[in-house]
Amino acid sequence: MPELLLSQETTDYLARLTPYLSHLRYEEQAELLEELAIHLESVCDVAEASGDSVVLDRLVGSPESFVAEYCETAGIPFASGPERVVAEVANEQQTGPLTGLLTWLLGRLDAMSSRVAGREKWRAFVGFVPELAPAWWVARAVLLTMVLGELFGGDGATRIGSIPVPRLFGSTMFGMVFATWLATKSVAFGRRKNKPVLSSVASVGVGAICFLAFATIAFAAADSHGPVEVVYGGAYPPIAESVVEQGFEHLASHDELYVDRWDTEQPNAMIQVGSTLGTFFYFDGEVFAEDGGQVEVPRLGKQMGFPGRQHHLEPASAAVRGPDGDWYRLHGWFYTEFGEPVPPEVVTSASNQMGS
Amino acid sequence: MANDDLDNTQLLRGVLDLAVLSALTKSDGYGYEIVRRLRESGLEDIGDASVYGTLRRLYKAGALTSYVQPSEEGPHRKYYGLTALGREQYERSAKSWMRFRDTIDSLVGGR
């Protein structure tokens, strides 16, 4: 299958035409551009063969007029860019300082966008962005699941290792299954070819949800400070307070125990199910750490439903040996790495076993 | 003359669908080929964009089907062909056009 090598004339023309297609769906843009590329090459070939100068603006009209004519005959609206918005605002809202300011701002934006749109790097970027569409189709499903989890389960995301994963109704497993199902729907929706599925009102709704999703991620990112050097202040300082003040994630040098850094108000200890923690001990009644022994965190029954967080559980205290060899107190709620709460009686039972 | 060109353009707007459907009655074709058929038929003023816009609208309406035809000599091309619905539309439009043409002919001839 021979590849189509586009002439410079065709490449330039399509680059100038593409911004006028921005109101069309990506698939439609891609199909039209592909079809036009072949068409324009034929036009160039014929012009060259007949000895004419190859000036596509003269042969088929300017890119703007081409798209305007295409849209008119195709029966779809033509958006010529910010200058049209300015004109519509001026016509519809008549006069007034707010309208004047808006018109001026849009005019500035128009001038700026025209300068940027004319640059080669920008055109290359615009041409590349649609390639990322499938990634966005999956990402929006995950983000939407996180938002739903935040709304209905209190915590829309957790971490497995260093990877954030969605939670729904307090369950990471349910969140991941739902996100996977939603991703398949999202991809199918993104690849639809025929009539637009959503009305303009629904499109706004989807846009708002996406905005909320991005906001959720942005806030989560703002809350995460990343691992920093641990500075211990003395004997048994409350680890929870240390987390709030210092923002570090890992309490100790091993991977089995860490603090959920997404919630700095009430840090939660995350324990890997089935793991043996050689440096993990629980407090006794005198607030002294039990020394020695090992604790195996049992596999817990699946707890799903709403609410899924610590509302029905009491906080528990535990001690952790820091990398400097000293003991530090942790007071809070204990969760498995799947986000399921560890009941206090499990803590007590483990503590009794250690003490015996 | 400029006025004649304007008239032709205005006249063409009303029969673009019929013109494009007519170009596909004998055989399927791709965009550039359809433009060429129309121009060789005497519609020299027809715009490239108008043909592509009309193709898009007729395709969306179900009057046309499309498929990609591999080519040994060049890039793969997107071909358009009439569907059963498109053929019905063509026959109805052709009859309407001929009635309209006869009416105008009688008006012009009766002067």
C-alpha cells in the first residue's frame, strides 16, 4: 500500500484549515482531513500538469471560505472563531460596560490565538492531541468513578503501591470493577461515528462532571507532599500529628505499613493483608509499647456498602519503630491496602497474642 | 458575465443534491472524481467544498454509502455509492426537476 506523501502546499493548506474544523467531532475532522488531503493532492497534480501555479487558495478558495462552504452545504453550523463570538455578543447584548469589557477581552484572545495558531509548533501540537483521545476516554472513566466514590463513599481514591486507584462505596475492588466497566462504555462512546449522542445540555453536564473530576485530582495532588526526610521530635511523638505537620508518607523503612496521605485531617494506617510486620506493635493499657514478637494481619472479610469508612469503628493506637530505632505512637484508624477497615477487636486480639 | 455566474451559483444551490446523486447513478466514485464528473458535465462553477458538504449530508441522511477502496497506484480512496434510499431520492428529485424545467421552458418559450 503506497503511502501518500503530501506536498508542502497541501500540508500548509490543511494546517491553516484545521482550526476552522474545531467544532466538528474528532472522527469527522480526521475523516474530512484525510479525504481532503487526497483531493488537494489531485488538484495540485492537475494544476502542475497544466502548467498552472499551484496556489490552493486560488484553486479551491481560502481555508476559511472552504470550511464555510462545506458547512453550509453539509447543513452544519460554521464557527469562524472568537471574532464571531465578539460580533454575536455585541449584537445580542447591545451596549454596556460588561459587554464592552467582554468584547475587548475576546478581541485580545482572538489576536493572541491567531498568533499562536500560526506557529508551526502549535499546529504540530494540535495535530498530535487527537492521538491522545483513547487515553482520555479511559481516564475520564476513572476520574468519574473517583468523583462518584468521593460523593457516595467518602473517599474516591486510594493507593496500591504508589498508584492511585478509584474507590466506590468504600471498596477499592468495587471501584476498580466499576471503573473498568465505565471505561468500556467511555471508549465505545468516544468511538461513536454517527449522530451525536448528547444534547448540548447533556454535553454541558458531562463537561461539569469532567471539571469536578479534574478538581478532585488537583486537590488530591495539592494534598500530597511526597516522601520527605522523617524528623522525629522525641519519645513517642504522635505519628498522626507528624503526618499533618510534616506531610511524610512512610512511617518506617518497610513497605508493609504506611499512612494514607490523601487525608491529612485523619490519617489512616494502611496495612498489607497477610503481611508480617516485625516492627509493628500495639500499645497496652499503660500506653507503653509491647516489645518483641511479630504480628500477622489477618485477611479480613469483604466489607462493602455505605458508609464504608470509620464511622462504626473506634480508633486504635499502635507503636511503630522508626528508622532511627525509636518508637513512635500512631493513633487512628487501620485499613487494609484494599481500603477495608481493620476492626479494633482485631487490634486487641493481636495485642493479646503478642502479650501472651 | 458576472451576473450569469451569480445566477448559475444560485441555481446550483437548489439542485446540488440532484447533481451529486446523478454523478453517482452509473458508478461509485471518490470525492475528486465526483467533482471532475460534475465539471465535465458542464457545472464548471461547482465548488469543491460544496461537493464534499453535500456528500456528507447525503451520507448522514442514508442516501449514500461509503467504503475505502485500496489502490495499487496511490493512496486508498473513500468511495461513495448510492443506497436504495439514495436511488429513490434521485428518481423523485429527477422527476421534480423535469417538471420544474418543463414549466420554466413553457414560460420562457411562451414569451
